Amino acid sequence: MVPTAREALTAIRGGGYAAVLVDLQLPDADGVGLIRALRSQPS
């Protein structure tokens, strides 16, 4: 578990996750924006 969207992006980019749960109200970003950023990256 990570506290910010920036840390979440870094962790998820590192791989090893089958699923990700995202809070919609993060301290440094909107959770929907985080999901959009993840979807825009090649898988």
C-alpha cells in the first residue's frame, strides 16, 4: 500500500500486480487521473 498517486505509479510500473485498488481521493492527485495515466501506458 502506498499513500500517494506518484508512489502508486512507481510501484505499479515496477510490475508484479494482478490487480490494483485505487482510492478516488488521494492527497496529491485524483484517483481517476491515476487510472487514466495507467491506461495510457503500454501494457
